[in-house]
Amino acid sequence: MILVGEIINTTKKSIQAAVKNRDAKFIRDTARAQVDAGANCIDLNAGTLGEEESDSLVWLVETVQSELDTPLCLDSPNPAALEAALPVCKSRPLLNSITAEKDRFEQVVRLVTKYGTQVVALCMDERGIPDTAAQRVEVATEICRRLVAHGISRSDIFIDPLVKPVGVSGNAALEVIDAVRAIRAQDSEVHFISGVSNVSFGLPARKLLNRAFLVMMMATGLDAALVDPLDGDLMSLIAASEALLNRDEFCARYLAAFRAGKLNA
């Protein structure tokens, strides 16, 4: 399981303040804490900073890289910000994200091919986020077809099926699960990634729903996720699920986590 640490995001007040004040130590410590907790990729998002986003994303990349050689996920809907940050990446990043929307696809696919990145493909086109599993399959198939036509390997594509809040639509989680199953049945090479927290939007005890949904998605075929690696209960469930799904040979990582006192039982 590829765990993308999601904490360095300027939607969080403490991160926004640190980025605006160029508090490098705070950012480095936050990145290090996520890796020490089990993240193997660090998400960087400065999307709330408007005109300052590009400079801030560059600064975040440089700051985190001064502490770690962990791969980065550059997270922005703004192609200009992505293009500013890509040249300073020391290792191959994951670009988050591309959609089937014509203008956005053309702007981002140019960066993916120019810099040889991996890419998150959101199941979204000009109609917005799909409601049904069938619509998600249709959009994902089209994005993959167009990415492959530009010479991008299927194994470098991470499909995000985009879950809607279950409090608004009772079928929201089930539609995403069905979509992942259907896409996996027709394509064994692409990856699946999700930021699971949207499933619980507007409901109480959100972490409980997020954790349950992540386990369900792992059983369906999810192999990467944006998570808070400092959530010990979530990380414990991931470790247990990987062991049960035979993704952890001889339960080696599960046993190592137990011996290190990292499992919440």
C-alpha cells in the first residue's frame, strides 16, 4: 500500500501559517513525523494561497527535500503551480491531478510527458463528478486511453474514483467500490488511489467512517491512499488489512509494527 501523507496542506491553519511565515523547521518536522509514522510519499498542497501558490509550492518542495528523500506528491489544480515546482523535484513525483476536461487534460499531460511523472487521474469531465459506477468507468477508461496515447505507461496512472459524501447519497461509497471493481476487471495495470475523507463529510465521528471505508476500498483493489499517518488507529487498520489481504508476506510488516508498539489493538 502506498501511503501518501496528507498533512502538509494549507487548508490546515497551522500549515498555512507555517508556509506564509516560511517556517522551514515546522514543515520539515511535519514531513519527518509522517515518514516516521509510515508514509512513503508526502503530499504538498498550497492551493489556498492564490497568487502565492506557485512560489509556496516551490518552497515546500525545497524545504521537504532538505530533510528527506521521500517521493513527493505535488497536489494542485493549477498547472502553473505544478510547472513551477516540477523542475526542483529531485526524485520522480506523483502529479495530482489530471481530469478528462479538455483544457485541464491538455495542460497537465504536457507536464507529465515533459517531466516523466506519475499522475493521478480524477474520474471527472466537463459534467463534473459522476454519480454512478458506470459513469466513473466511462470517464476513467477515456482518461487512460488518452494518457496511453501520449506515451504514458498504465502502471504510472493512479485512478481516483472520487467518492461523494455518503450523508448526501447513501449509494456514494458503493458506487465507488463498484467502479473500482469494474475498472480493475478490465485493466490490471493501473493503480487506484483515494482521499477517503470526503465520504464522511457532514457527519459526526468522521474518522470512524473514513477508516471503515478505507478498509473496504483496500479489499476492492485500492493500492494507494492519501491518509493522516499520525492517526494510529487508521495505520493499525491498514497494517491488519494488508496482512489479511495477503499483501504483507508472512505478515512481516504487521509483526514489525507490533514489535515497535505501533498497533492500536
